[in-house]
Amino acid sequence: MPQLRKDPITGRWVIIATERSRRPTDFLRGPVVIQAAKMCPFCPGHEDKTPPEVLAYRNGSQPNQPGWSLRVVPNKFPVLRVEGDLNREGNGMYDSMSGVGAHEVFIESPDHTVTLAELPEKVVEDLFWAFRHRVIELKKDSRLKYLLLFKNHGEAAGSSLGHSHSQLIALPVVPKRVREELDGAQKYFEFKERCVYCDIVRQEASDGERVVLETDHFLAIAPYAPRFPFETWVVPRRHASHFETIEAESMPNLAWMMRMLLRKMDRVLEKPAYNFIVHTAPVQEAAQAHYHWHIEVIPKLTKVAGFEWGTGFYVNPTPPEEAAKYLREAGLV
Amino acid sequence: MPQLRKDPITGRWVIIATERSRRPTDFLRGPVVIQAAKMCPFCPGHEDKTPPEVLAYRNGSQPNQPGWSLRVVPNKFPVLRVEGDLNREGNGMYDSMSGVGAHEVFIESPDHTVTLAELPEKVVEDLFWAFRHRVIELKKDSRLKYLLLFKNHGEAAGSSLGHSHSQLIALPVVPKRVREELDGAQKYFEFKERCVYCDIVRQEASDGERVVLETDHFLAIAPYAPRFPFETWVVPRRHASHFETIEAESMPNLAWMMRMLLRKMDRVLEKPAYNFIVHTAPVQEAAQAHYHWHIEVIPKLTKVAGFEWGTGFYVNPTPPEEAAKYLREAGLV
């Protein structure tokens, strides 16, 4: 019989189809292949095709010239812009706000054809350092209430450019799903006087059956009530509400784990499209005992249908215990 | 400058890219084409390939034989089943429930190759009658808290079989997004002492710029803060919280409007994949002054990326005023 499981943070129920479990090979949609591109705006030598960089890791070369290993630029077609005043307006019964914010692109490597999973560990570490650097810079602008760090990999996951990159979107409001997660974690805290994510880390590390990877500082797990097959969370063992407070000594740990996880997904799911999203507390809010930053990695294997849109109620054809086992046991070449 | 707009029911913010508005032709992904199939389990003569029917409209022929115009059968691979007890269980910090529910398929016509938009108005009306019939039947089972009526059309919208069909999923819990909509509507009601949807109908009918279609009983509008380009809501003018309370005299009106809307979408967006979802109050709850049933129709034009998953914060490249104008002005052949 299928099982309904409740996410302990948001209270979201998912249906886990334990009866007709689907294996990795049932999902294969063709590997993400990076096409060569003559006029890629992210390639070295084309620095003038993007807005001027806001951050770059370079070996002594000039800004907006080749010679960088990582480069952060404003999105040429941003969904939100920094300029302008934050005006709220009424329109009959409706409310609107001017679209103040920011949208930045993190070009992870000068190499056009290599994916993040294939790049050296140092590149992954640099990406997370650059995330941290930009968050610390942008949070000085008190209009920006939420900074969203994420990566779309492959067209099926919403990526329109092949050259490996991640993104930051700064928003003038805290989005609804983020607030829902914060509120859910707070309710748990009020009841238990413990952080729900700390409890998850404890229970998962002790159970073991949903653990994908472990390091001294992080745990990668298939969550108990995943929305999607092979959804995996990377959770720091030490409590902290804000990603940007990560200690320097944890960075190599995080980079190793993220890269290893992506490589395992590439292996088991044959180079799937994926999204990862850094879930972190709103930048303008103080450290929170009830919230715990983490990263959610979601390979794009299934199509979200009317049922899911209508209800926020997901049907997941792969139990997380099986997904974790496939990933845990995947040997790497 | 892009504009942030707030949905008056759920409080969800969306970014409307008013600057670089995208036209219908920017979205075309190739029309949905129904492939002929030798062994379609929904075609007449193959009645034994589905579980026995729970409802059919027939001209005197025997159950589970050809001679029907519409047929409702349990899904052969249901996400939930009627059999079994509804047991809640703890598992350390986690909660689960046995997957009691129902999953039914509405085969809209014996004709394999014709889409709902292309079928006669009578077929669309029959589909909504069949929805109503099954809801009234299933709500007698008090374990079933929510009945979700929806249609996935085309592979991109999650449909796996070409033969035109809709679905019903009966759930033992009220899903989170549904509860969120109910709660949002209730908050508005507490503040204004009016139904938010009744207010929307009034304001939209009076403004006119987001109206797609009007009949005596229904209004089809592009909502003020749509998540997706060309998202359209069909809202009854008369207040009612539960779909199944629809009066017989409204049915031809609803059928005409749904068919006309789908035909206009076929015209403007060149036969897109789409989902429609009936939003209605939980079946076991009494009539509600604050909630108002309606249908949300979402053509599947864009890919949902990491940004949307992470935040529930949507970027919509087409202002609803423009989407409504395209649909309103679309001539039909």
C-alpha cells in the first residue's frame, strides 16, 4: 500500500509509492550535454558581453579581462534591478511593489564544456566562497530581505546557457515558501525547544538508512518525505541559521560533499538536469535558534503535473531509503 | 521596471516582467499531437483493459462493453486505494499514514484522436456532470477529506496517455496549498466581511482589462498576480464554496466557457499542453461564506526552475493584461 509521509518542518504530506518503486533507469531522460558555443558570453575573451563584474577570482589580471577562475556579473536580463525606489502601491483591491532587487550570475569556471560535478573540488569551494562574499556585500542594502542562491543545471531544470553557472536573486520580500519553512521550524521549536533540523541530523545519523554521505561537518540525506525521487539535502551538523556564517574550516568539507553528491547523481541517474537551492534565513534577521541552513538538491526526473500544482501534494515513486541506497553505493570512476 | 504583484488570496508575490513582455510566439513548444495507438486501454472494445467502470453514460448498452459516450474507471495504477484502514503511525520524529484514498480516470469520449477542446460542447458538459456525480458519491466516505478534480493534457503537462481523459484523486488529508487558499480567503473575509473571490469578480468585471470571457454565470479572467503566462481562472459569479453544488442551469454555461477558453488557447498558443484544476472546498466541510470554488487553467509554456522551487516566488514574463487581450481577441476558425 502506498504510504503518506509528513515533512516534519512544513507539514507537507507526500505519497511514497512503496509498492511499485521506480528504479533509476526508469527515469533516464538523456544526459545533459554541454554544447560548444561560438558566442558564449561567459567564456574568457567575451567579458564585454556581460555587465561589468562585481566579483572575480583572478591571478593579478585586470577586471573584465581574461585571466579569471570565477567571475560574478549582474544578469544582463535581470528579473529585478538594484536601481529605483521600493514603492508599494494599491490598485483597487490589489497590491503591487516596484521590482527592486538584484540578479547575479556566478560563472564557475572559464571552461565552457565542463560541468560543476566534473570540475575540481577547489572550483566548488570557490563557488561557495563567492556566494558568501556576495551575500555579505548585498545584505548591507536593507531593502533586500531575502537572498536566494541556486543553480539550474541543464535545460530541463530551467537553464538557458550551457556554460556552468549559478545564480543569486535578491528580493525585497521574504518569499512565501521560505516563510513557511521558517514558521514550521519555529512551531517545532516552540513545542520541543529543539531545532527540527538538529533533530533530523541526529535521527538520520543514528538510523543510517537515508544517509547518502557523511563528513565531519555535514550530512547528506534523502529526507523522510521527499517531493521528488532522489531529492537530497545537505545539512550542516552544527546549528546555524544563516549560510553566510559558515566557518572557513567547513568550506572544504561542503565542497567535497556537494561535488561527490553531484558525481554520484551523474553516475546513478546518467548526468541528469538538476537544481540546487541554498535554504537560509532572511539576511536582515538575527541568528535564529529554530532555523538551520541547508542545501536541497533536486534532480529533474519527473514532470510536475496538475495534481501537484493544485495541491502542493506530491507523489514520489521512489522511497527515499532506496534512493539513498543507490546513491550511497554508487561507485565512482 | 519589473513589477511585484501580490495575490490577494494567498499573499504569494510574483514578478511580472512588464519590460520585456513575451508574446505567445515566444513560448511555442510544438503542438500537442495525439498519436494513434493500437492498444489504447481507453478505446471502445478494450473495456476489459481497465478496472470495471464506476460510472458511464451509455445508450442502453451493458456495463464494461462498448456503446458509451463517457466512462469513469479506477486508475489501474492508482496513487491511492480505497481498501484498507486509515492508520497513523509515528517513526521516531516522523509521521506517516496508510495511503487510503481513490484515483479515478474520466475517459471523456470514445474517440481516441480528438482533444477536449475539439470535442462538442455536450462532451465538456458531460465531463463536469460526471465530476459532480463522482464527488457526491465519494464524499459519503468520511475518510476522504479532499477530492481533487483535474486534467493533464499533453506530455509536458504530465499526461502519459494520449486518449483524452481527466482525473479525480481522493485524499485522506486536506493538502497544504488548498488549506493555504482557504486560510487566505478566510483572513480576507474576517477583515472585509466579504468573499475575496466575489470582490475579484466585481473588480475584474468592472475593469475589464483582464477579462477573457464572460457569460451570465461565469467570468474567465487572467488573475492579477498569475504565476504563469496565460494562466486563466474560470470563476462562477454566484458565491458557492463547493463545486458539487453547481446548479443544472449553470452547466451549459460552464461547458461553453471551458471549451471556448481551451479553443482560444489552442489558437493563440498553438495547441499547448495544459493543466486544469478545480479548486473547491473540502468535501466534509459545510458551505463556507469565505471560499468560492473556481477552475484554474494553466498552459504549460515555461519550465519551472530552481528559483520557483526554492521560494514559491514566480517570475512571469507576460503581464496578465496582455495575456487576456491575446485570448479575448483570438478569433476562432
